[in-house]
Amino acid sequence: MTAAELHTGQRYESRLVFSREDVARYCALSGDHNAIHADVDAARLRFPGVPDIIVPGGLLQIAITGIFGTQFPGDGSLGLVFTPDRLRKPVCPGEEVLVTIEVARIRSDLVELEVSISNAEGVSIGGAKSRVLAPDKAYQDWWASRRAAGEG
């Protein structure tokens, strides 16, 4: 979507669930070898009562920025800033989180977004502020032609 197709207050929701394999792959790629991401006992020492290892906050963040570039606003969007709040509750593999993205402000092609993250019970567990540069009409037309040709 171009900035002209968006409006202040517009919302997009996505549900995310991470597996233990997602966590292991992220940790291997990022070099994040914190024991709470691989060992349940370490996770429980740090967060008493958790049922499993902890999903890295960075994995949640990149999944959200992936939404910006593929779903809302969509392909061609360029992430400029992503400023997360501290997660108030750890997320474990298999737990669903709801990500709500709301357009807070639009200035030309610059779109400011408010991100809310809640657990399956609807309890807020975090959020973020972000700025993305929405694609222009020329890019959008190019992308549409690629999809029509079966290339995208």
C-alpha cells in the first residue's frame, strides 16, 4: 500500500506463534546463545513458572518488521525505525501473540506506526513505535505486474 492508500487510525492485526525450531534457527543466525532460549531450567530460574524456553525478543521484533515489508503496508516498504518497549511478559514457543499495527501519522511517504503486542488472553505484553517509508505508485505498479506474471 502506498501512503496515499493508508489513513490515520487504520489497523492491521496478525497472530504469531513461534516454535522451538524458530527459536533455535534465530539463535544460530543471530549468535544469541543466552541459555534461557535453549534450556527450560535456565528459563525458569530467570522467569519462575514459565512452561518452556523463552522466545528471544529480537525474533518477535523481526517477525513484526517482516509484517511491514510483506503485509502492512506491504512489499516495497522500507523500515526506518523500530523502537520496542520492554516485553512485560516472556513469550514461550507455542504461545500465540496478537500484533496490532495502527497508523499513527502520515507525512508524505513516511508512515508512523504504533505496535501493540498482547497474549492470547488479550493482556498487553509490549509494544513499539516504528517509521516506515511506504512504497510509491511506480513500485506498486511494478510489483503488481510481477505478481500478474506469476513472478512474485
